[in-house]
Amino acid sequence: MPESRSHKTAANRIAKKLNAEYNSGEGVDIKSPKATVEVETPETVPGAPSQLRGYRGPVYIAGTNQEAINKALEITSKTTIGVMDNKGNILKPSTRKR
């Protein structure tokens, strides 16, 4: 599926905030010493937890809009995965340790 403009914009914005590089290829979108982030649209949120499986340290799903954020909050309610908005603001902290 082609990458949406909102996904690319959010991923670049969050990567800049975390002083990291955005990876548009396979694997997670952003990996920094501070956190691992997977940016998702409302359609792709359900697959995010499996993409973050196996990563150490704080992990987050970043929603590209409010609908994606709400889905991410619902999916991660009983997990160690945190949720960010499209600007990189943490809405639900990750409980995984660094």
C-alpha cells in the first residue's frame, strides 16, 4: 500500500523531535535511543502491536489523526505500548523500561 502524505509528515515530524531518522522501508518507522515509534493511519493501527513486538525500551504507536489515536488508545489499553499524537506528544506513556 502506498504511503500516505499524513503518515510521512507525522513520521518526519516525530523523527526530528526525537533526533532520529525516519525509516520508510521495512521495520519500525523511527528508532532512537529514547523510543521506538510506529506511525499509523486509522486503517493500519491494528497491525502496529505486532510490528513493535521484540523491541526493547519504550515503544509507541503514533496516530496520524484523532481517529487513529483513538483506535491506538483502545488497542493498547492493557499493554506496555504507549501512544503519541502526530506531533510526538505522549498521550499514553510506554511502560517498557529503557
